[in-house]
Amino acid sequence: MFLNLFKKINNIFTTIELTIIYVLGFLIFFLTLLNVFNRYIIKSGAMSWYQEIIIIFYTAIIFWGCSHLARTNSLMRVDILTSKLKNKKVAHLYKLTMYVLCMIVSLLGVYYLSKYALLTKSATPVLGIPSRISFLIAYILPFIGLTFRYIFNILNILENREENNSIERVEN
């Protein structure tokens, strides 16, 4: 029952994650086109607020993309040690340890970025968006998503380990 709930939550989170990535990508593309149109066709350079929004969205899409890559196990890393491990239990333990460490780093990012966002009183230069909001959109929410993704990966490894153990028991 828990595994079915886990898979449903994981699928819902993946859908939300991909929707955020697609919407942010479209908004970055649209605002860039609008900026080019205003600058070179209308000859108005007074629209610098586009750049602030694009930077915030671009930063957010990078971290949401990292979350999606963590789901598909496509993040760049050196897996020399994992490929050399012959024992499957040790390889599972190594992967589990790596995901736990990544989750801890992600949680530290959420904690310290939230702390910084609460302490800062600054705002963006052109639009005057409070830094709290820009940090929430660009860093905190994506880091929360990344933390969830690593939790899902940890649960997935534990689920596969339990399945492998039950298969070994049946074979013996």
C-alpha cells in the first residue's frame, strides 16, 4: 500500500516538476523575444525589467532541471567506484549513501537560503521585487523540489533492495 502511494506521489510530483520546467522555459523564451522586439523594432531600451524576470526564471529552471535529471539518474557524476563494485548490496549501500548526502546538501540549501531570504531587506533594482520573493522562486522552491526528488530516489532504492531480497529468498 505504501509503495502504491509512493508511486502516485512521485508521478504527481514529476508532472508538477515538468510543468514548471516547460512554463518557465516558455516564459524565458517569450520574454526574450519581447525584449528583442522592444529593443530593435520599437527602439525602446527602457524595458530592462525583462532581464530581472528572465534571470530569476533562468535560475529556477536550472535547479528544477537538476531535480528532473536526478529523477532520471542523468546528472553528471563520476561512477568509477559504483562500476567497480561487484557486490550488489555494497553498490546499493553506496548509492543510498550518495542520495542521502545529496538530500542533506539540498536541505542545507533550503535552510540557509530561507534564512538569508528572511534576513535580507533588499529588492531587485528595476522592479523592486523583494529579494524574499525572488529567492523563493529562484532558489528555495527548486531546492525543496530537489530534496523531494532525493527522498523519492532513496525510497526507490530501498524498495528495489527489498524486492531483490525477496527474490533471493525465493531462489534459496
